[in-house]
Amino acid sequence: MPNLTPLVLTDGTADRTFNPVNINQGVAALEVNTGVPIGNPRITISTPVTASGKRKVSLKLALPVVQDAVVGGVTRKTVVRTAYADIQLSFDQTSETAERVKVLNMLSSLFGSANIFTLSATDLSGFY
């Protein structure tokens, strides 16, 4: 069982350190402290076991965008939009470590190169 430790991730322009916040009912949460809690980027990770014995690994990333909003002469921080990523992996209880590593390596390759997935996600365009 891995220890919940800070994750340093790059967004392409800067590194962001996601620090552990809590573990609640098997869901580990990490956040970047922005000074405005509603605007903290957040990662949650869980590894539940389904009724059929499959091992699920679920990762969720939320990146809120915060702006000042003036309502009735009062300025307050407001989330105007949030980008989400949900990744779920499912492994049979008889799967071997090497099989799970292959899946992670392929995902890493998928996200790390200029392929149709990356292009469609960045351009928000369809396929032809």
C-alpha cells in the first residue's frame, strides 16, 4: 500500500505540487494550495474492489478557474469553470503486475505524444 505523499506535476508551464489533504472512506485527496480554497486544483485517487472481485483504480483531477465577481458592490472569488479528467482502470483479480504496468506505460505514451487523442483534446475537434 503506497504512502500518500506530495505529487509534483507539470502543466506545461510550471510545476504544481499537490499535497495530501485527507483520506476519507478509501478516497485519497491531494490539492494545490492557491490561497483560495474553492480554486484549489484537486486530485482524488481510490482503489475499490467490485462485488465481482475486479480491482478498480480511479483517478479524478479537477482544475477550477477562479475570478473576482462583484455582486451588490461586494467583490468575492467565484469559480467560473472547471476542467475535469476522470480516469478509471479495471483489473481482474488474477492480473499480474506486468500486465498492469503495460497498461500504465501505454497510457503514459498516449498522453505524452502528439497523437489523435492529444490533438482532439487540445483542439476540441472531431475526427474525419
